[in-house]
Amino acid sequence: MLNFDYYNPTHIVFGKDRLSELDALVPKGIKVLILYGGGSVKKFKTLEKVIQSLPNREIFEFGGIEPNPKFTTLLKAVDLVKKEKVDFLLAVGGGSVMDGTKFISLASHYDGEVKDLLTHGFQPVPIKTALPIGTVVTLPATGSEMNSGAVISHNGGKFPVFSPLAFPKFSILDPTLTYTLPAIQVANGVIDTFIHTVEQYVTYPEEGRFQDRTAEGILRTLIEVGKKTIDNPTDYNARANLVWCATNALNGLIGAGVPQDWTTHMIGHELTAMFGIDHGQTLAILQPSIWTVRKDQKWKKLLQYAQRVWDITEGDEESRIDEAIEKTRNFFQELGVNTQLTSYGVTHDKIDEVVNALERHGLTALSETGDLTLDISRQILEDAMSNK
Amino acid sequence: MLNFDYYNPTHIVFGKDRLSELDALVPKGIKVLILYGGGSVKKFKTLEKVIQSLPNREIFEFGGIEPNPKFTTLLKAVDLVKKEKVDFLLAVGGGSVMDGTKFISLASHYDGEVKDLLTHGFQPVPIKTALPIGTVVTLPATGSEMNSGAVISHNGGKFPVFSPLAFPKFSILDPTLTYTLPAIQVANGVIDTFIHTVEQYVTYPEEGRFQDRTAEGILRTLIEVGKKTIDNPTDYNARANLVWCATNALNGLIGAGVPQDWTTHMIGHELTAMFGIDHGQTLAILQPSIWTVRKDQKWKKLLQYAQRVWDITEGDEESRIDEAIEKTRNFFQELGVNTQLTSYGVTHDKIDEVVNALERHGLTALSETGDLTLDISRQILEDAMSNK
């Protein structure tokens, strides 16, 4: 097992009918800015309930945080925070709203040029204080409700922003608030959670037995409840299990002390930026192809994955691995997500452009071992074009 | 899944050669009281290394915190803290030292009669501030390094004490610091971790799929590494997996949103108090008998346990459950721990005394459903006398 630090101070408030506890969670007599995305939090009255739960505070609103939240949009919220001297940020939405809110929290307390906050990658941004944040989660997927990271879009690029100050003080996870989500968003959330898990699990053996078993538990749970919660959105237990898995897939727990990959996310971000393909869809397209191309490097963990997640124990090693890759792709397709790049209108001649973008963004040595070159990224994209 | 709150702000510092990071973790220029148990932290130079890692602080020491830490011993440390105006408590040891340190932290800031802190059971003690704590863990077992509870002994009783202020600020978990432990203490630690896990898992189905899989992962890991880490104490990965499982078995993670039992611990505490049997040994004695007597109530989860933890899939349901109980008992015995109460010199006529003690302490409605009466406790003790 590798040495690690694990720290996660977010207070999770999980379950039915917890919104009214906002009154106890948010300090009284302060200025609260509520941040959200499109109109669905208004349409389904979540915003109204949130505001009702916060009497005796001065409430401001900032809507319109888009999927893949834009730096330029968030700057407007920073201006509002500074102008009104806001004390607390409450994100009501999914990963984009939470990520955007984290950035606003950091940027509001940053004295330098705000754009510099996009340049620190996976290192903490140089900042000593930030505005406190709470979240009300309406989309289970990114795990942003219980981690200290955000991904911000600017000028066609996606930039990670990290700070231990960005952990939400609390996150309310009421699975019933997610019942109204469109099926495709739930499917994307299942896939995002699945890929977060395998990026920290299908690498090379490092004797993280607890971590492996916990990752396998998340994957098996997603396989059990994924289609069920899309087909029956108001099945409370199915949805609750998805929501809690989504949080635990990216709160630091399963990645502590083991290697991590993140190739799928890195290449996926380029596909989203260039072709507008949903984040979850890019992951479903790429992951099986990455495993096909990187079979040798991930052999032992792919075998373990085949056995422990899919109960595949018959046949020679390679056929077991191939079967596991095939079952993974089928799982994504059964959730209603296409796994061929061509299905999204991307033609073969675009591969050069994607590879050039990876090079431009310095993503030339990806994977848990840093040996995934641009040539290998090209092979992956070729495999992903028209796999079955 | 049941509604739940999950909050755990302890910073875990895990791995080899982390002791020197104490200098960055403990504020400089303050008064630090280092607390420990017997002489082993001196004998094996852990204490010396800790002190070397804390230059520029005024260091005080308080040794002699006994297993099952006594209220009267801890009061002496509280006096020292108040007299010297200590700023920070650093526990160096196992669960007893950590639990004792938590109590000292709370008691040092409590204005009322300190003994009252023992009377709040599993409710938080009424206190607004406490002295900050750090820990250096030398015995993997109780999970105290990452939770907010303590068990304090007084006048033949064991009293739980809880407060969110009792979470350690940090805990250093260096598996190599545990290499010198006697085999029996490691065995007790494996069993304590195993029972912490099943007390939150073998109850009734409540659709906590992530929680169940994570619990099963801990149990399977303990079965894989338990004997190995006793026989080969310097096998780093085996010991590291035990240490990390011990923490995760009782940090709130696997118990969030599911029923919990704790019968084994409650009856076990009486056996420790009355006969001086090690805590881990009491659990090994009682758990298989509790399952034998409570088979009907725990039927579904025992079947799940048989299948997912022991891979038992053949035979009728009852024979699978019986086989799982038998394998559990054998596992404890293979670790070198006797599972018959008679092996510890306890004779059949003592059962009345144990039952009377349970009654005196109000433990008359135990278990996840509150229907485990004194009569049932008697049946459990009778079964535990001389099982094979």
C-alpha cells in the first residue's frame, strides 16, 4: 500500500425530508447567495423550499451556471459576492453548480489575478481563506459535494482547481430531489460514478485490499441499481444507493494509498470541449477502448475486475478480460448510452484534431504509470470510433 | 436505506516514516502533553522519536494509562493539564490511550462535576469546547483514531463518552510502529475489527448496498491478512491492511444508514469488567453464540454473510448459516483465541452474576431491534460456555 493522507471534513446530511435542516446548518442573520443552473430547481420548487428553509437571512440568487461551468460566467457571481458582501454560498444543483460555487468561493477571497487560479492543476491554489459553502445536491454523479476539487471551462479548455478550503461545510443529499431528472442525466451519473471508481481501481496491484473491495462494492452496486433507477426513478432505495455511491466514488476514500489513472477523464474532457459530447458519454465511449489498448499494462487488475465485479471465472485469462470489457460496454449501452464515437457524429478524420489538442494541453504522458503517449491516445480513439 | 448524518474531520496520515511530520501537524511554541500506556512506547523508542519530532514545544508526559482506562487515572492527567495550562494532547498508543486522551480533552474544559460526563451514553456530552488532540497509533483495533467516542471504566462499569469535539485533529498510522506488538494483541485487534464490522452488518436488510459491500470487504480482508500478520508481523502490506481496516470499521462509514446491533460489545464489557478477559477475547467468545441464538432474527443477513464473506453457496439455508458461524469461530481460534467461556476459568454458576450485572446496567433490551432480553442474554452465555 502506498503512503497517503486522507482528510474530508464535509458533513453529509443524507435522506428524505432533510431540506428543512438548512435552518440549523446555515448561520443566521447573514447574507446567503444561492447558486443554481437552469430552470429545473425553480420548476420543481426545490429553490422555493430552500429559501423557505432559510428565514432570517438576506438571500441573493445567481442562476444560469451552465454544464461545464464557464470562468466568465462565474466571474459575474464573484462580482455579486463582492458587491453585496455575501457571507455564505449555497449551491443547489449538480456537479457543475457545485464546482462553479467552489471556484466563486476561492476567487472571492483571492487578491491576485483570478485567472491564475486556473493554472495550478492538481496542486492546491495559493490561498488562505475562502467563503464557506454548503450544497443541496440534485444530480448524483460528480462527487463534488464531498471533495475539494472543481473543473472550470475556459477558452475551450477544462481546468482542475483544488483547495482544502473548497470542501463544502455540509451537503444535503436527499435522493427524492433527484427523481425529476431526465433519464439521460441519470445514466450519465451512473457512468460517471462507474468511471471515477475504475480510474482508481483498474491500475496495477498495490495491496490496497480495503480500497479494492470498496471500489468493487461501488461497481457491483451500480450494476445492480443502474438500470433500475433509470427505469423506476422513484424507487427510493435504488436511487439512494446511486446517490451514496456517487459521493463515495470521489471523496478520496477508494483512491487513498493506491495508484490512480484518470486517462479516461483527460481524453474525455477534450471530446466534450471539441464536440459537445456529455461528460458521462465521453467516458462510456473511451473506457472500454482504453482497456482494450492497455490490456497488458492493466492485466492483473482487469482479471480481478472480471472475477470480482462480473463473476467471470471460466476461460483463459485473456478471454476473461475481453468478456469483462464487453460486459462493461454492454452495461453502458443498456443504460441508453452509445459507446461508439461515430454515433456522436465524430468522423475518423477528427482524430488528428483530438490528438493535437491533447498535445497542446500537455497531456502527452497519461495513465497511472505516465507512459500513455499521444500515439497510444490515437490508438484508443481509433478503437473507440466504431467498436460494437 | 435509513436517513443518516456522516461527519468525520480527522486528518489521517498513513504510511511508513510519517512520525517526523508531527512538527508540521502540531502548532509550534505551545505546551504539549504526551499520553501513553505502559513502557512499550519507551522500550521501542517511539516516545523518543515523537519528542524529537516536536522541537520548540514545551513537552509534558503522562504515562500509565491502563487497558480499559480508569476514570480515576485520567483525573490525574486532567489536574496536570489544568496546572500546566497544556494546549495540545498527543496520544501515543492504542485504543485505551486514545480513549483516555479524549476524555481528558473533554474533562479539561468541563465546568461541572467531571463524573457527569460518564452519564450521557451515546448522546454527545454537553460541552462547547475541548482541548485539541492528535494521535500516534501503535495498536490497530478500536478505530478510536478516527472517531468521536471513548469507553471509560469506573467502579466496575464501562461508560461510553461521545462528543464531536473528541475527533482527533490528526492521527498518524504508521504500520511499522505496530510490528513489536505481542501476537495476542494483534489477534485481539483483528477480532475487535471483525466484530465492529459485523455489529453494523449482520442485522436485517436495509438496502445499504455500499455499506454492506464495504463491510464485506473489511471482513474478507481480515480473513486474508489476519493470521498472516500475526505470523509475519513485519510483512508491511498485511499489517497496513489490518491497520486501515481497523480504522474504517469504526469511523462511521459502514454504519451510516443501516441498523446497528452492539450486543456483543455490551455483554463483552461485562465479561471484561467481571473476569478481566481481554476485550477482543470476549467478542470472540460471544459473537458465534449470539448468531446461534439469534439465527431467526438475523437470518437474511447471516445468509448474505455466508455467501459473500465465506463463499458458502451449497446446502439448505440453515446449514449455510451454521457453516458460516462455524467458520467464524474457527477463524478466531486459528488466530490463537479461545472461544469457550470455560477456557477463561468462568464456570457455569457465574452466568447469574453476568445477567445480574446486565440488569443493573440497564442492558435489558439489546440488539438492533431492542428485543434481546436478559433471558436471551442468558441463553447466549450458556451457549458460549463450552461450544466447540
